[in-house]
Amino acid sequence: MDYKGAVEYYARYGVDVEAALERVSKIPVSINCWQGDDVRGFENPDGELTGGIQTTGNYPGRARTVGELRADFDVAASLIPGKKRINLHAIYLDADGKNVGRCDIEPRHFDSWIDWARERGLGIDFNPTCFSHPMSDSGFTLSSPDRAVREFWIEHCRRSRDIAEYIGKTLGDTVVTNYWVPDGHKDTPADRLGARQRLAESLDEVFRRPVDKKYNKDAVEGKVFGIGAESFTVGSNDFYLAYAISRGVLWTLDAGHFHPTEFISDKISTALLFMPEILLHVSRPVRWDSDHVVTFDDELRAIACEIIRAGADERVHIGLDFFDASINRVAAWVIGTRNMQRALLYAALEPSALLKKYEEEGDYTSRLALMEEYKTFPFSDVWAEYCERASVPSDGAWLDGVRRYEAKILAERR
Ligand code: RNT
Ligand code: ZN
């Protein structure tokens, strides 16, 4: 089938393909900068990744400098359709090779990122980095029993928030700042309440200064466990759900931060009923919070469908969170982000009005029949059109571009 044929095909099910293309082209996807260099950043690139998260693999070509990371990102972005943002961590500062501490970071260390993003029409999102640092070696940051440790991380988070607001103001855009801390116990704790109370109090300190929500929105991310923190995570999902609702900040749902049969797609509708906005970390957990590259799987499509069906295009901020060091990292960005875009388009083309009608009528047979038939609608023709209009390859030919870049540039990085 060609595009025209596909438009007619979808129309028979009440789906306006042109409207779907238009809609999806406006939904930004925030691309995780940390896929480009295995979450190392430029503060101390030779340091160890800690905090209970891990990259595995030693594929050659990791970006080692700000310049390399940006060049790699440009190649990836040129192969991805749709609206893009870049998600930065505080450790990706540009300090001209100088060593700047976590509590010494300033807005100016991100000026070159702002210029770079502005030239490309990219939005920026931000994260304080509360791991990979001697002050987090105890396994605790904002919830540490040691006041000096807590104060150190409160200061780092405050500075990160100031930087985010500055980025938002300078770009005339809204930055979403996500707070994730690794705090947890390897073994059964004796005082869960105390730790959670300290975390809540520290976060309240971080958020004390009123911020202009036009320029910065804060989001808090919980999880189940991390490596070395298997028994207890201070910032559990429930903790942050309650915190987000009571403090009016965004709740972050990371697809890898739940038990293996628990899915974030099912949580989106609940969140939308009780809070104005949320942040997603779209990831792919394989047996654990492994942060595999996002694939076009059932859960990814379900996540996209929940956003689209709810009309929550502007209330759900989509961020990607994966880091795979075992494959070409530029390709990893392209694969994961194209899949997110692909899923959004797939969702926008769903004959949802008809499906909802069947459901209201109690006609579950028709609902199931159409849901299954929909899976093989001529989606690839519409996706190809979407890519062509965005001047990016519509099929796997994008890999040729990455391979050329690999041979010329990445292979030289030894
Ligand atoms: C860790 C969280 C967190 C990080 C990134 C690097 O489990 O998912 O979001 O992956 O901030
Ligand atoms: Zn995450």
C-alpha cells in the first residue's frame, strides 16, 4: 500500500491520518544525553558509576568530551523524526576542562549547552546528579543520617534547580528537572521512618525557594531497588506519589522501577486524575532495572496509547532513560527514540473512538477483534510518510549514516 491508500484504509475506521501526523509532530521526546557516554559526564569521566545503576558492555566509541557528545547527538538527531529535547545531568557541565564541584556548579557552566540547543531548536531538561561522588559513597544523599552529607546534596540540588530555571528563562522554555537519589539499604533497615522523614525534609529544603513554573518544573522519581540497595529504597514509588501530590511537584514514573509484572502504562490514567502533570522515564527493564534500549514492544505501545487516548499530550512529559554500552551508542539513541516516536504515531492512529464505543456497548468481542486487526493496519506507510516529511530515512537505511560516522569518527576514539 502507499500513503494515500493507507489514509483511505484508516478513514474506514474513523481515523484522520493527517490529524494524527500533525498531532504527533508536536509531542516532544526528551532524549537522555547519558546514553552517549555510559552516564559518565564531564566532571570526572574516569570515575566510577555508582548509585546502584550500571552500564554493561565496552563497545568502542564512547563520547569523552562535550564536543564529542554533541557531535554524536547531532548524528542521532538527524535520523530521528519529531520534536526533540535533550535531557542533561549536572555532571554534563561545560567547565572548559576545569574541575568544578557539585556544590560549585553555576548557570554559566551550561551556557554553551544553551547556545547549542538554541541553534538546533531543542529544549533542555535537567537533573541533579546525586551519585558517582565520594559524598554518596555511604549509599545515602538527601536522606543521610549525617547532616553534612544531607546539606551537601541539598546545596547541589538547589543549584541544579537554579540552573534549570536559568536555562528555561534563557531559552524561553519550560525545563523539567528530575530528582532521583539512590538512597537505600543493602539489608533490612531498622528505621525506615527516620530515613523517609529526612528525605522529605531535605526535598522541602530543595524546593523552598519559589520557582517560576513557566521556566522550571520539578519532578521526583522513586524506584524499588538498586544494586547494593536491594532491601530498602528510601524514595519508594509510594513515597514520591504522596510527596508529589502533597507538594505539587511532578511524579516521575520510570518503566524499570517496578516489579516485573507491574507496568507504568496502567498508572498514567490514575496520575492524570489527581495531578496536573507527570514525567515518564521510558526505559526497558530486562529481568531487572537494566535500562535496555527502548524497543517497539507491548508496553511501549501501551504507554503511548494511554497518553494519546487521554489527550494528555501536554500533561505527560516524555523522557527516555536507557544506557547500553554494548552496541553503537549513536545507534542506541536512534533506535530508542525512533521507537518512542513510532509508538506515539501508532497510538495516534488507533481507532480509539470505535474501540471505546464497543466497550461502552459491552461488545468485547468486537473490541478484541479490532484491537488485534489494528496491529497489522498499514502503519508502515504512514510512518514512512512521517519520516519523509521530517527529512529522515523512513526505514533501516538510517543505519548506513551511523556506520559511516562510526568508521570515520567513532573508530578513532581509542
Ligand atoms: C536510576 C534512575 C535515574 C537514572 C538517570 C541517569 O535508576 O532511573 O533516572 O537512570 O537519571
Ligand atoms: Zn529513570
